[in-house]
Amino acid sequence: MKILYAVLCTLVSVHCLGVREKGIRWLLKNRNEDWGWGMRSEAEAITALQLAKGSGWYNPDKPNTVASVKEMNLVLLAAISNYPGLDTAAWYGGKLGQFINGLVSTCQNPANFYDHNLIELLMNQMNNFPKYYFNHNFAYSWAVLALCNSGAINETYYKRLLDGAGNYTFGVDEAAISVIALCCVRDRTGASDVIPAINTGVQYILSNIKPDGSFGNQYTTGLAVQALYADNENSRKLIKKKAQLTLLAYQQPDGSFGGVTAANQVLPALAGKSYADLGDINICQKLTTTQAPPTTTTTPTQLTFTIQVVANIEGHSENQSYYVTVPVGSSLYDSMGILQESVSDFSFKAKDTSLGHYITEINGISEDPEKRTYWQILKAPDTPLEVGVDGYIPNPGDVIIFRLSTY
């Protein structure tokens, strides 16, 4: 049985690779004269390509990839110019979230997109939920994914998905995209409060397996497979392989799965990836680019990362995240000072020791030697910093957690 299982998995993987490559060729062949795909689908196409290719498709040294990314940017810039605040049904919430994911996946900073802070813009839209077609958790999950992949998520913005777990207006599709978004939150912040909602969503998906191993049509099955990979890459392998096998039958002779949206949902699933992986595109780990396509090589003067404050012991219930932009080279201590000056709901105290500054209080919550509590500093999800706040220099996209702990 184990041998048959291994053979099946190998055969499916080989077939998926060939089908995936054919789908990628279809996407690239169907670009228009502007190197885009039209109908505001550029971000969907590009994220599909980024996830379907093993190390990412976009490369600033390859003009044909740069041209498509430029077209995605131009489409978004035109919308911003025509609709201040993107206050229009066509761009509200979910669609903006898709484009932010597209920017992140091509190594761009959505907090400084040609002097537009798209993160703040998206947060404002989420604060106005429901509005226009941004009125259900399927669309809301795209917004959560965008904040998460950008390193800007906090409980305020993902709590809606926790409250909606198990009540999926759009069935498996909504359960799957919600699971993917919450898995991103889990993996990037270490938040444990999302786990019950993830489990609820996964069980809902599994309860809807069809006799042929699919979860519905190619759109639904693609999202479901992505969700199962996001939850746990190494579990339920046979279920995922069978579902992937059903997706192969949907490919048309020209390589299409039915359009750009179908490719966006199917190709990552065939690659064993999900939208939660968009913040980990390999090429972006090697490049330092803030706008695409680059015309000159410039060194960024600022970077953005997240500070998260968690205190859930000794009667405290603090869980806040802050998106902070600081000059490149700033220490974590200096960054905390900049954050304290720029927002009203973050404060801290520190004492100066022979080893540098030692954090004693955050947001009014002090360490307590009698109760043996202190502020532990972690890099998400759970790696303790090896240096203090003076010695640590944040990197773009870092999530630094200050967690009230005991010793």
C-alpha cells in the first residue's frame, strides 16, 4: 500500500508539473499589447505566475516580466488618479487586496507605492466594511491576506474571520480563502487565536469532498487544495493529490483552465502553494526594490516592519500590532521611539543598563519581578532575539513580538 501511495504521489506530481507549465505558457501568451491581461486582472495573473514558478516568475533583469509588472502598476495608478481613496465598487476591499498581494509578490512596498500608502487605504476600507460588494468574508479574506503578506496585520483586522468561522456564505470557496488568510496570520505572527477558526474551516472543506476527489469545479477545488497546503503542507497528502488529479481534466487544449481567475486559483494549487506564500517569493529575498520596473538602481532610505505587543497572562488581554516605517539602519530601540512619537496608543519605558536599554513597560503594562514576568522579544513566529533592542536592526517585513512572559 505504501508503495502504491508513493507511486501515485509521484505520478500526480509529474503530471501536475507538465500541466502547470502549459498553463503558465497560456497565461503569458494571452497578454495584450500593453503586456497586461485587461479587466483589472493583472494582479491575479502575476500572483499565479509567481506561485506557479518554483522560484518566482518576476525578474527585474527580464524585460518581458518587468513590462507586465509595470502594466499592473499603471492600472492601479490610473484607478487611484480617477477615484480618490479608491472609493468605488470596482476597487473596494477585495480587488485592492489582490493588487497589494501582486505588489508584495513582485518585491514592491505597498506602504510607499509612488507616494501612496495602500496599506492605510486598505485599512480604511476594512474599517468601512460592509460597503459596495465588499460585504462578505470571501472578499474580506483577500484584504486580510494583503495586510498579512505585507507584514501589517493585527487582530483588529482578522477578528471578523474568527467570528465568521463555520458560517460560510459562499461555501467551500469562502472557507478556503478564509483558511488561507488565517494560516498566513498564524505563520507570520505566531497568533494562536486563529487556530480554532482554521480547524473549523479545514473540517468544513473536508466534509465537502466529492466522490471523484474534487471539491466542486476547478475554481473551488483550486482554492480548497491551496487551503489544505496552507494549513499543513505535509498532511492529507492523498486527499490533496487526488484533488490535484481532478484539476488536470479541466485544462483545455490551449492550456487554459477557463480564464485568468481560474489560473489564479488552479496553478498555485498544482504547485503545492497558496496565497499565504506570496510574502515569501524567493526572488524578493534576494532583491531590494521598491518600485517595478526599476530604471535606475537606488538604495531605499526607509523600511517598514511590524511591532506586535502581546500580553495574555496575569489578567492582561493586550494584542496590538503596529506598522512602523523608519530610516534604514535604525535600531529596534530607536524604532520604538519613532513609533511612540507617531501614534497615540503605543508607549514604552526602558531603563539604561551596562548592556544597553532594557524594556520594562509597554502600553502601561510593566514587568513584575515578584510575579516573575518580563517582556520577551521574539522575531515571528517564535524565535527569541539574540541581542537587545539596541543591537537589533530591523529588516523590511520583520514582525517583532514583545510578549509578556514568565521566567
